[in-house]
Amino acid sequence: MNTTSILEVKKLLSTPKKVVIVPHKNPDGDAMGSTLGLCHFLKKLGHTAIVIAPNDYPSFLKWIPGTEDVLIHEMNTKTSEAHILAADLIFTLDFNALHRCGAMGTPIANAKAIKIMIDHHQQPDAYAQYVYSDVSMCSTSQMVYHFIEKMEGLDLIDVATGEALYTGIMTDTASFRFPLTTSTTHKVIAHLIDIGIEKSKIHNAVYDTNSFGRLKLLGCAMNNLRFLENKHTAYISLTNKELDAHGFKKGDTEGLVNYGLSLKGAKFAAIFIEHQEESIIKISFRSKGDFDVNKFARNHFSGGGHNNASGGRSDLNLEDTITKFTNLLTEYESELNS
């Protein structure tokens, strides 16, 4: 965001506005952390702000301050779209193309509100009047911190805002271990700790509240883990029947792909999840080093994301999707063995 845009956004925020803040569909920790963190800040500035999520999100994120006021579009469509229609400003966070917010994309596109994008994914679409895009950032939540800094509002960050932003940064960096976690990230975290957040409480709320079914599903996923050692690639598959057998709830498969990447010698990991409701296979990719899973997902599985973390989808059945994936690895063997 250049200096001119910063000054113009500051001017927009200098008087009370009706603001809608939107995360992507199937929101994760960074999506909810960034949107709720921004919502708290804008309320401190005197704006009427509300987070509207396209659909529901995992229970392990529903402790974040402000979550009780989040509107779910698919459950409250008329009310949500009334807010969108009446909004002066619409912030879209943690996504860069309107199709990523599902059915909300059309009303947002048609809304007269000024749109502001804050996001760290590659190749953003041109739907927003103001764009703060930085693919070098570890998370959108860290970008919201820097946005607040650009608005000269760091003194307005309280514990509620800090807890939301910490959640987003922690989850999107896999507890600060991904490559885009920089010294600046740790300085941001240090500031949030100085404000008074309890980092162990946040970690426990996100990672230590597993249901019995989720842990059993983890066991099932580990049983399905395959390692193609000569291609340095691991993958996991889960059928809809296996999900149902373990009482699957939204968020239960979050982070499972990282277990494959934790194998000694693995450079590339994937998880394939049968999604009966949409008749697709949902896929998550992770990598170490220079292997670009964003490019891999875009080229072969209608997806994208970051160099070391991306997602995709397949309209083939589960077995054929895995066959396609394993056959593709031959094309990338030299990269994976380098």
C-alpha cells in the first residue's frame, strides 16, 4: 500500500463508517484472527463494524473475543446481505479473489461500498479500490497489525485485538516454524505479549481442545499415510465414510497434512479429502525448501496459495485423483531430488 493510498484510507477512517469485514469461505485461524482483530480496532476508532463469514468455522476458534457477534452468511443470508448493501466500506481479508468467499462474492461485487483488500496470497484480482498485498508476509493477521501501524493506531491494540492477531499469526505459521516467520514477526508477537496476551492460553484453546473423534480421525489418517521415499513425497487420504465414522466436524482435518511433511526425507506432502457435499476432492499441499506447491496446485488442481503451502481441488474420484497426483510426480522428480 503506497503512501497516497495510506493517506486516503486514513481519511476514509477519520469519520464513522458502516464497515463489513469478510474472511474467505471455510475460514481458518488466520482468516478469523485477522478479521476479528481488525473489527476490534475499527470499533475503537468509532466505526460500526461487523465480521460476516461465508460459512461456519471450527469450534476451536470460537473463543476468540468478538466471535459471538460474527454473522454466518449461509445461515443468515438476508441479514448479512442487508449489512453488505448498507456498508460504506468492505474489507476482504485473507483472500484475493471474490470466488473465495463463495456465495458472498456476488453481493460484495455489486455493493457500492469502497472495498479494501488485505491479503498475502499471490496474484490478487482487481476488485478492490485499495489493495494491501504482500506475499512475503507470514499471515494476514501480521498484515493487519502493520495496517493498524500505518493508520497510526498501535496504541489502540488491546488484549482482545492482540489475542485475535496472535491466533492468526500462530496458526498460519504452524507455531512460528514456517519460512516466512521473520524477525519482524517475532517483534510483533513481542508487542502483543507486552500488551498482555497470554500465549499459552491461546495455544491451549486452539490445539489442546481436541474431541475424541478428532484424535481417532488422526489415527485413521496416519494409518492411511503413504511415503514415496524415492520422490520425497508423502500423502494422506480420507474418504467420506472415514470422516463420518469419526464424527467429523469442521476443522478436524486442519493441520493433518503437516504430519506427512514431518517425515524424515519428505519435501512434499499432500492430503486428499473426499467431500461428498460438493462432489469434489479437497486437497492441501505443503513443501519444504524451493519446491513451489503454489505453482503445482495452479497448474494441475485448480488451486494456489503460497510457495510452501497451497490448496486445490479435483473433480475426479479419490482413487483417480491420487493416481493423477502420483503420476505427476515423475515430471517433478528432478526438483524433488535436488
